[in-house]
Amino acid sequence: MTSDLLTRLKEGPVLCDGAMGTLLLSKGIFIDKCYDELNISQPDLIRGVHVEYLQAGAEIIETNTFGANSFRLSKHGCADRLAEINRRGARLGREAAKSFGALVAGAVGPLGVRIEPLGKIALSEAREAFREQIAALNEEGIDLIVLETFGYLEELHQAILAAREVNPNLPVVAQVTIDEDGNCLDGSSPEHYGPQLESWGADVVGINCSVGPAPVLDALERVRAVTTVPLSAQPNAGMPRAVDGRTIFLSSPEYMASYAEKFVNAGVSLIGGCCGTTPKHIHEMKGRLKRHHLPALKSVSKPAPTTKPVEPPAMRERSRLGKRIADGEFVVMVEVVPPKGTDGSKEIEGSKYLKSVGVDAVNIPDSPRASARLSNQALCLLVAQQVGIEPILHYTCRDRNVLGIQSDLLGASALGIRNLICITGDPPKMGNYPDATAVFDVDAIGLVNIVHNLNHGLDIGSNPIGTGTKFVIGVGANPGVPNIEEEIRRFEYKVQAGAEYAVTQPVFDLRLLEDFLRRIEHCRIPVIAGIWPLVSVRNAEFMKNELRVSVPDEVIARMSRAATAEGARAEGVAIARDMLSAVRDMVQGAQISAPQGRYSSAVDVLEALGSSKGATV
């Protein structure tokens, strides 16, 4: 089959079909339906779509299996029917194509989940999921595999590997999806992903979806300059536009057909359409491609698809905090919460006071409890400029996609911020704007990978960014979480990703911290213990029952015996001092919280170290 496909591509352009989802939507199938399952429940409908494209002139049709992997099917409760859905999809394609002499391509899309290094799914798990789907398609005798709409190269790499494991002779078309500048979602440029996919063994390299024909042509011209394998183009029918509440693709069949010719002139041999394209588009494209021959390929000098990471300075050279941690000194940081308005004078004065008593750094959280507050990056800059104490930017994944994350971090680095604590972040529903939407492109593990790459002068697409950032990378840890096994597993991943120190949630139960430290001995990095001076018994109950922090009954009992508010605050400080004294020789530092902005309480806690005396702010 490989020689048949590649021979046909060498002889002239080969026309693929257009969108499956667009036609199903136009035929009354709701968007929330599992389109892949229609192979079983409505086979005549799927077969009919294939026939429409074949009658329009398509020489290759793709199976209705774009999302038929275990991860996507599980969202519709169909994972147990994965093999049946894929086999039936391939069978429907073969039945339709038989009388037309067309080829059947098994369509395989992304898993719909983040894989390492940006997500929780291991590379081996991703490859196995692709292998499972491709094996089912291969059993029904498909002619080729089309891996399409991939925004992240490493995921596409795993899909290519899976296809080769299933059937080394099965032709593989590897297609990325791009933005209007020609880059993948992970930032990879045409000059990078073109030769990279070729080096991974793709028989055909191409682009599909997301944008219209013009940006796809621009990008493929750049790919053609650095690759020798056949190219494919399956653009959308223009960029989608919202018109009267409906999503419309505005590129006409005639316009798409004109670009079909331009693709051929640029050396593209496999041409079709994606979202918004219909049999009418394919019919017009067929008319333009008749008797069209591909231009002879010019020899190209292919750059090696490699990147050259830079080595960042040693941690002790990146910041004063990094030096203290690297030198094994006990570090002290105090949390300074941004104000709810624009006036940060209290926080600035508090930071000056903390510096005066010897605190090493102030840790500035990012909209804690999902509340709207002054940007913590702005407060970090103000503290650094007006106080001179080192700030620690508490950076969360909430509300930021991977592009925004990189932009933020590059900006923070340019402003001189050097210390980070990378966490996933509280979802908006926990805060005072429960209807706000959340963007969680990655979690804390993926975030650490991004920062680690930036420190080595690479973006997430492994493209060089010049001089690397110089962040000291911290992460969060929760010794008191109910599922401690999962917490340890995630901690291991964070360390593997590049975490250099960890700050725990507030510790009230010494046994839990001891157990946590014992469990991470094999992947130990410096641990900073969180210390929280309680302000009332209600505060203690809230932390235990609503924030799910492990607060022992004896701590609540001690707080409940306080007769006055001042007495409760004093008891909370005393409890925090006891905990700080107990953990002093177990960890490499302490992060002291300042509830209600009472920095004097944090300093009073530090008296347990014998280095600070209480004062009033």
C-alpha cells in the first residue's frame, strides 16, 4: 500500500475529502454528540457522507474516527466500544470507496488531554492510546493513517511511533495545526516541525485545520524549503466567523479551488479540506486539479531538527534566595497578600518592616482563593524597587494558556524577578466570581517544565529564545492531603520536571510532615515548611473543614480556650512557634503567613528561631 500511495503522489496531486463534522452538523447532529459513535448507531449517515465526497471527486476519504481514542470516548461513556467504533468506521469507508477505486485513510486526532511534559499523561500512556486506536483501524485494512490537527509535536511523535509499531508498512500522513504566523500551538515554526516530522519517519508532512488556505500556503512554502517528503494541505474554508449566533466559514468553493492550484505550484501533493469544507468545495478543487502535475523538487539543504539549549547559571547565582538555599542555610519568607485595590502602601510598608527584622524574602500569592486583587507581578516589582527585599512570585496556571504563560514569565524575567513558586491555582468557583471561566492549559507539573525550558533558553516548542531566564523554581506540596500517594507521585513529577525547592501548605500536624519527608527521601529537594498563626477557633475550623487542611483536634481545643480575640491571636502565635521549633531541624526554611495583614504576628512567630523580636506595624 505504501508504494501505491507514494506512487500516486509522485504522479500528480491527490485529492482528499473535506470536513466530516461540518456535514454531520448540517444534517442535524448536535455538536455535543459523540460523532465517532455514529459509525455504530447511524452507519448509513456516515456512509452517505463518504459517498458525497467520492462523487465530488475525492480520491482519499478519511474514516469518521478523529476522536475515537480512549480518552475522548470516555467523556461520552463509549471507551469500552473503542475497537468496535474504529473497526466500523474503517469498514464504512471501505464499503463506500470500493466502487470508486479510492483509498481509505484512518483518521486519528489528538487525545484531548495534556501529555508530559505539560500534563499528567506519560508518553508511554499516550503512545499506547494511539496504538490501541490505530490497531483497530489497521485490522480493517485501511490504506494509510492520517494523524491530523496536532498542536504539540511530542504528542504527534508518539502517534507516529504507535503507527509504526502497529504496521511499519502503513503510510503515515502527519499534519500539524497552526496559527496565522505558521507556528504550532507549542510555538514550533515551519522550519522546525517540517524536518522534525520527516526525521521521525512521516511519509507525508502537512498542515490542516485552524486557519484558511492563505496561512497554510505560506507555512508550507517554508516547510518545502527544508524537507524532501511529500506535503499535504487540508485547510479550513477560511477562518470561522460568528454570524447571528452561528459559526460560519466564509471561503467559497471557488476560492478554495484557486488555492488548490497554488498548493500544487508550491509542491504540495495531497490536498483536501478541513472544517467548513463541503463536497461543493471538493468538486471545485477537483476541476482545478485535473491534468495538473507537480513541479520537480529542488534539492534542499535540510537543517538538523535539533535545538541547542543553554545551560542556566547555578541556582546560587540566580538570586539571593537561591544562594541561601543552595548553601544549605535556613531561609525565612513571609507571605504578603496583594490588596484588593490599587493602593499597595500597606504591603510596601509591611515588606520594609519584614526586611528590617531579617526576613529573607516575601512570597506574594496570585489572587488567593480566586479573589480579584492587584497583580502579584506588579506588587513584586514594587517591592523589589521600593523595598529591596527579594520577592517570590507565586505563579498559577489558572486563567492562562501556554502562550500567555510564556509571555508572562518572559516579562517577569525581563523585570528582574528571579524567584517563583509554581502551582496549579484555585478554580474561579472557589472565589467571589464563581461564574468566571477558567483556563487550565497545564497544571503545576507542566508549568515547571515550561519554566525549566525557559531557563535553558527554549520555548515549549523547543525553539531557542536567546538568553535563558534565571528563575529559581519552587513548587507547592501538601503533606496533609487525604490521597498522599497521589501527592507523592505528583511531587516526583515536579522534581523530574525541574523543581528546585518546595513550600508546603500550613503544617499543624508534625506527624504528617515527618511522613511526607520520609516518603520523598528518594527525590528530596529543599523543603520550606508553611507555618500559619491562627487568629481564632473559627479560623481553625474553617481551615480544617472547608480548606481541608489537617488541623488536629488538640489545636482546635487550644484555640477554643482563648477567652478574647487578642487571646486567640496570641494562642495562634504560640501554636505556630511550637510548630516552627519542632520542624526547625527537619526542613530548610519556613514560610510564615500573616493573616489579615498582621505582619507583627509573623515576626512574633519568628521569635522561636531566636533571631527576631515582635513589633507592631
